[in-house]
Amino acid sequence: MKLVRLFIIFLLSIIFFAFVSPRVKAENEFSVDATVTYDVQDSGKTVVSHSLVLENNFSTLYATNYSLGLENIDAQNIKVADSGGKPIPFDVQNNGSSTKITVNFPDAVVGKNSQRRFSISYDNGSFAVRTGEIWEVSIPRLGEQTSFRSYQILLKIPSSFGLEAYISPQPKDSQITDKGYAYSFNRSDIIQTGISAGFGQFQIFSYSLSYHLENPLGKSAKVQIAIPPDTAFQKVYIQKLDPKPANVIIGPDGNWLAEYVLTPRQRVDVSVSGSVQIFASFRTFPKPTDRELSDNLRETEFWQVNDPQIKSLAAELKTPRAIYEYVASLLKYDFDRVKPNVQRMGALSALQNPSQAICMEFTDLFIAIARAAGIPAREINGYAYTENPELQPLSLVADVLHAWPEYYDKDKGVWIPIDPTWASTSGGINYFDKLDLRHFAFVIHGESSITPYPPGSYKLGSNPQKDVYVSFGKLPEERISNLHISFAPVRVLPFLNSIYSVRIENPGPQAMHDVYSTTYFDNKEVNRNYIEVIPPYSNYKIDVTVPFSVLGKGSPDIVEVKAGGSSISIETNKTQVITYSLLTISALLILVMTAVLIKLRKVTFGRLFATIASTSQKISGKFFKKTPENKTNP
């Protein structure tokens, strides 16, 4: 009888495990630990390995399969294996952009706290992409609904990719290995944004811009166009600027403005082409003056700094990061507003209509709140490279430009670019701590929220053509600027100081920064001028005064001007100065002696004039020959 009871209990246990346990896979009934390794190869292919530990939370339940869902991931060469490397059977289901890998366990692992260790691996060719000179790595974010007891990510980058340009979010740990870089992240780091990283020192774009100018007046007029300037994060090379401008000047906020003088009713098409380096980190660059920073705190038409609602937000948020996060989370991108001649709303209207924003509104709202908080901020209009306009949209439809803000970091002494628009549309990728290498500034708006107008805005006629072309490029072979110096006399008169105009011209292709123009008299330095920047195709003028002195004692033989490795020398005709001096001295001596003789009554005015006349006649007689017509008859 006892044996019968034991047999029945044993039979019931088998039935229970056979019919109940295999079908139960609820999240709270199992614990999953995952370590996901993204091993990027030199070719850009990424080998992804999910090392998984599946632990039973109950003694009566065990798992018969495990599913891994992938969204928008092209998984190739899928493999599943146990901890010993033995293959495990699996099924793959593709449904549009979704891929589901179902692992079918061939045996049962039974018992509370019992663990099954296995791995799922696959290859992917889109996690790492080379864009120009930069390798960009994007690892998708982990959804909040995904349940893991622990989740770790290890990202491996080969040394061939170059130096780290940026990485977001900041890794929990990073190491330099014999093969490259290794970064580790926690689950909390990648729930919202995933991982975005770039490797390489800089990006290079080639650009070609067209401007269409017209002078409708009946008289000559000066016209200015904005060309891409240098900033702390970009270096511009201009290989062509045709026709050549009268000058290129530094305008407000550091803009480069090419000046043209157009005759009455004249039309001119201007072509600008070259390359630009976009740097991963800021470089040494001139700091703004106190006045410039003050100008970047003022209220304008679209930046309502003094509005009570804006001021209240500024008092609450206080820091650039908090303002950035607020703007990126509040405003929603409205693709329906991306069209020509869209009306700019401004900061206050964007705040009141948060679902109707495009990049201008994201930028305007950040600037207004930042300025109200006492943080200098300004707008950048330019080009931003995007592969997915829905995740990284471009809103300024004039030749598909983009707008983003900069704020001034007083500790670093530099303007920091950020992009709250793309932070919002990309699902939270961090565009605050490190902007990517895809943003190319065309113009800077700080003193004014409107001008200067960016390239792509200088159009004529009702059917304007495309005027902005930007693509990945290479540095130009000729990228060193050699200044050209010339002299032109302004005043060269006897007995007066001579004045020369010195013209220092930069023929391109790059700007010259921190230039000293030094003047030498006979190899002795007499004057030095500091020029903060000379843009390509610009010229800088200084006047050099050469003193006149008796017998040329204080006058130099040679005047030399040096600037930026170039120099020019001119001779001052010191011999002529000495001759003038001797003639002057002789004339003065004669006058003095004559005056003395007259005073002593040794000579009278009558005798003096007679002597002068007689002497003059004798001198003239030596050169005057009588002709037959001049002879007199006896």
C-alpha cells in the first residue's frame, strides 16, 4: 500500500512538470542577466554577442525557450550556443523592421535558482558608419519595458578608427587596450538614448555657395554677403571667391562679410567654394569682448528676454543644461511647418504653442531663457548633415539649412554649440555635452536675431535655383596663406614727413590669426600693430610715417614692414633729403650774410640788385649765341 502511494505521488509530479512548467515564461518567474558586447571591426562590421544567464525563481517552473526582439536591426550570421559552445536550435521571424530570434532549449533546467547560460550572436553593418573622415557609432537604446535583473554593455572600438571625438552618454568605465578602446555602460545609461560616438580628429566638408546680388538704385551702392567664418569648432578654407570682393571684413559676432560695390542697376552672381574642418573639441580662438557678451544678453524681436513667463523659467532652470533639457522635452517638432516662407514664431509663441515648433523655435526658446538667466546665448544658421530627416530634421527651407543655439561657457572661454531640436527628434541623444561633427556654421546671430542672412538666402526671381551644395570632402592641397604686402605713397613732399600706405592682403585660402605687423627703420623696430584676424580675400591697411630731418640725420635709408612671414622694403631717397637740406642751409646762409651786409651798410639795395643783374647777365651770356639776325650794324 505504501508503495502504491509513493507511485501515485511520483506520477502526479511528472504530470505537473510535464504540463505546467514548460509553458510558464512570465517575467517575474525568471531572472535574466545580460552582457551585450558590440565588437566593432576595422571594416566597420560589428559582431554583437548577447551573453545571457536565465535563472529560475521557482522550483516548479523552468523555461523551454527564450526570445530576443530586435527593432530596425539587420542581424546577419545569427548563432546561438550554450556555455560550452555547443549550438542550440533557434527560429527567426522577420516582420517588417522587426526581427524575433526564438531559442528552443533542448533540455530542461529545473529547480529554484538553477541557471542556464547561453549566447546569441549576430553581425551588423550599420552600427558603425564612416562619414567623411569620421567613424560614427550608434548603438540603439534599450526600451524601458525590457526586464533584466542586470544589463551591461561593452563597446569595443579598433585603434584604426582614430582618437575618440565624442561619446554619449559618458561610459561607466573606459580602457585603452592593445587593440583599441573598450567602454562599459550600465542599463540606466542607455534606456533613453542609446550610445552615440565618433572617432577621428575632425570632419571635412566641401562646399559650393552661390549669391545673386542686384543694385536697384540709380547710383553705386555697397552690398555685403555673409560667407562661412572660422569659429572655435571650425576652420574654413576658401579656394574660390569670384568675383573678388573689395574687402572681407569682420562683422558683428565674428561673421565674415564680403563687400562689393555695385554700379547702378548692376546684377552680380558671386561664387564661393572651398572646404571646412569641423573639430571634435574647441581650439584656441579669440575670446569675445565684454561688450559682445553684453550684446548677447539683450532682448530682440524673437528673444523676449524680459517677458515674465520667460524670466520665471530662467529663475527656475538657471543652467544651460537644465534649459536645454527643458526645451528638448517641451517642444514637439511639427513637420507640417517645414515649407518656404514659414513664419518665425519666436520664443514666447513657441512656449505657448509647443507642438508647432521647428528648429527656429527650439533655438529661439533656448536663447531667450538663457539670456534671461544671465547666460550669453546666440543662434547659428548653417548646414547639418543628416541621413534621416525624421530623426535629424532640417527646418530652414532656403536650401535646407538648420538652426541651433550656442551658449558662452565662461570657464572655458568659448561658445559651446548644442542642438535641442535633434535631442528631441532623436529620442534623447545627447547633443549637449558633445555636438557631433555634422554641424557647419554659415552665420552667427547674436547682436541681431535676423542678420546677416545665411548663404542660400540671396536669390533673385520667382524660380530660385539651389545655391547651397555641401558634401564630404578632403583638405585642399594648398591650404597655407601667404600674405601679400604692398606700399603706396600718400605724401612725399620736400621738408615734410613722408607718409606711405601699407596694404596687407590675404589671398587665401585660410584666415590668418594673431598677426603682428612690424615696421623697421634701418633694421630697427619702430612700430608694431596687432591684427587679431585677417580673413581670406581681405586686406588690412596701415600708414607708415617717415620723418624728415636736417641732413637726413633722423631719416632712414630703408623702411621695412613684416607681417605673417612676409615682408617688403622701400628706399626713402635719403640722398634727396640731404640735398634738400644742403640747399636749404645754403639759402639761409646767403640770406643771413646779405642781411648783415645791408645792416652794416657795406651793401645797399641798389648795389645788391645791380650786382645780381650783372651776375645774371654774365651767366646768361655764356649760353646765348648771337645769330646774324641779332648783329647790329656799325
